[in-house]
Amino acid sequence: MALRGPQYVFGDFTPDEFNQFFVTPRSSVELPPYNETILCDTETPEELQDELLENVTLVHKPVSLQPRGLINKGNWCYINATLQALVACPPMYHLMKFIPLYSKVQRPCTSTPMIDSFVRLMNEFTNMPIPPKAKQALGDKIVRDIRPGAAFEPTYIYRLLTVIKSSISEKGRQEDAEEYLGFILNGLHEEMLNLKKLLLPNNEKFSVSNGPETQSVPEDEQGQGEGSEDEWEQVGPRNKTSVTRQADFIQTPITGIFGGHIRSVVYQQSSKESATLQPFFTLQLDIQSEKIHTVQDALESLVARESVQGYTTKTKQEVEISRRVTLEKLPPVLVLHLKRFVYEKTGGCQKLIKNIEYPVDLEISRELLSPGVKNKNFKGHRNYRLFAVVYHHGNSATGGHYTTDVFQIGLNGWLRIDDQAVKVINQYQVVKPSAERTAYLLYYRRVDLL
């Protein structure tokens, strides 16, 4: 689902390009008509909901929820796995619990079906008391058991694919958990954005932040020396100047949880550095290189300076340039996407089965940060702890299965959730290599917010 304005990236391809790669026939059941909440033909102002979102304070305090499995009667494992990771994310849970839950009678017509559905989802889970901390160290064998609540089928979440036009719901496609996460976060962000716009006077403009751009050289950089409204000259370390392009966007609680920024800088001899900023919800990590065996390797590879071939000026002269990506802003919840699906020039797609080691405690080193923010990020703001892992099972890029491991505060340990099956595991089982499943999405929370 594209944003109106700068788009939050969830891969190195557009939704239309993504459609070309997943052509395996679906075995999922057809969805019945959406008969609970419906999209209005014209959006109506929802002042109360917008005021709530304007005044919301993101709460990062851990919450102990009674786990519940999700019934899968179709091909919804990629959705179920993503939902369990989002339920395990405290600021996401608290945000949705902060928004009122309306019934069909109270609000038969809504302009925010995605927000309404996720509010309903979070209300399916009830709090359970947090017992005294276990004596064993985190990661040791867990002896305490946990009793899950009744499994349920979140059909109102599945129906969002038909209510909100999405290529994910088309027939003949293999579903992808990372693409679905992008669909959800972009959709929630856009609905909150539209609520803001409904109450915004026509002559008023937001004061907004800026966020990181693509990992390809923008067309307007190829020989274009003229400035634009979205450019400014920035003085960096050692008084070096660079022309920085920004993409204006409006902050919402979703960007406040998951939104980070990357900076892509193009270096050309005898020219000022040209930087582009772009927001992201998931940080894309290329793991193809034989030198990459750990998440740290992938992060270092992400920020490595690389040559760009075929770059020409307006006079058609080929010049040598290089590019480097760095982290401009780290989000409270950092989602790392291990790019296991490799797209070939022929249009096919292969899955990388290789094992990538990932830590429970992750420190983002200062070397990964943009020069202008290195000294502004305290060490405590660069330390993260794993709280969910979404795995892809199988050797094929056009099929397979998804499951999730989540950290449960009431258990002081981990749960493995496979659709409606929920069982206790220990921390070693979360990080140990496995031939049958490979980590695909890693969800981390900033340690100082725990």
C-alpha cells in the first residue's frame, strides 16, 4: 500500500515488480464479503479519534499477555506469524489499546478499517500477572509452563486484504511475511495520516521531519546541478559540505515506533557530496555475499562504500562515483529483514538457505551511523534486545510456511507459535541454527526503553 508522499520501503522492488515473482497457485479459501466494518464512500471527520492520536504518548512498558494461537483455515501463516510478532511488541499493543474499540452498531461505517481491526485484535488478548523473576538466568532451561488461551481465527484481519486494495490478496501469488508487514505498517500510518489531514486547514503546513531515500542514484542527480525546494547545503565534519535531498513526511505513532532513517550519499570527484534521506520500517540486509555469516557482517556490508557503474553527466561523460549508506535515525523498534529471496534477471526467484547468526543483544556500532549523528547517539540508544523472530520454513521461494518465536515477559522466556500451536522453548532454541527453518525477520527493542 503506497503512501501519499514518500513511500516507506519494504524491499528493493515495487509492489508491481513483486507481483512478477510470486506465481504459485494459492490453496487458500476464498474470503466471504466483508460485513463488519466497511469503507465509507467519502471520508468523514473523526475528530475524537484524531485528537486521541494527537495526544498519544507511546508506552514501551512490557506487558504480560496470555498467549493465544491463531487458527489457519487457509493460507494465512504469513499473516499469523506477523500478527504474533506485533502483539509481542509493547508500544504497538499499548497504542492499539489506547484507541477505543467500537462495535458495528456504534460505527457501521469507518474510514479507518485497518486501525479498527488492529484495535480489535489487541483486545482479543488479556493481561496475566507477571510472576516474580525466575532465579535462572535468561536463556537457561525454562521449567515454568504456560497455559495459552483459546485459539481464534482473526478473519477481520484477513478481510483487510479485500477491503484495502492490495496486490497481496491476488490469486496466483506466494505470500511474503515481510511484504505483509510493510502493508500493515504503511496502511496504519496512512490512515493516521489521513485523520490528520481531515482536520488540517487548507492553508496550514506541517513542520515535518525528513527520512532516507533509495539505494539507487536518483535521476535528478545524474548531471543535474540546480537546487530544489527539497535540498539544503549541510556542513559536516571537517567543514565538508554536501547537498542533501529530503522527502517530507508527517510523523504518526507508527513512525514513532518503527520509523527509522537512512542516508545514501553519492561521492563524485571535484563535486559536493549528494545525500538523499529516506524513511524505512524494515532495514533491508543483503546476505548474499560469502563473507556474510552474521547480522553484524550484514550491517557492516550495508554501510560499506561501493562503486557505481555507468554513471554519466548531462554531457554524456562517464564519471567515477561511489555510494555509501549509513543510519541516520534508529527507531525504538528495529526490524531487520534478512533478504533470503534473490530475484534473478530471468524473473525467477531463489531462496538463500545459509545460516545467519543473530544475537539476542545487539549493539549498533557508531561506525554504522551517519557522521552528523555519531556523537548524538548515546550507547544506550544503540543497544537492542531481540523479542520476536519470524521464520520461513522450506527450500522454495515460492512456497513454504511461517512461524514465530516471541519473548513472553510473564514467562521470562520464549514461546514458539505455529498458527494455533503454542509451546514453551528456551533461548538457545531461538538462536541455534536449524535446517528446517531460517530466520527471516528479526524484531529488536531498544534496551533503554524496556
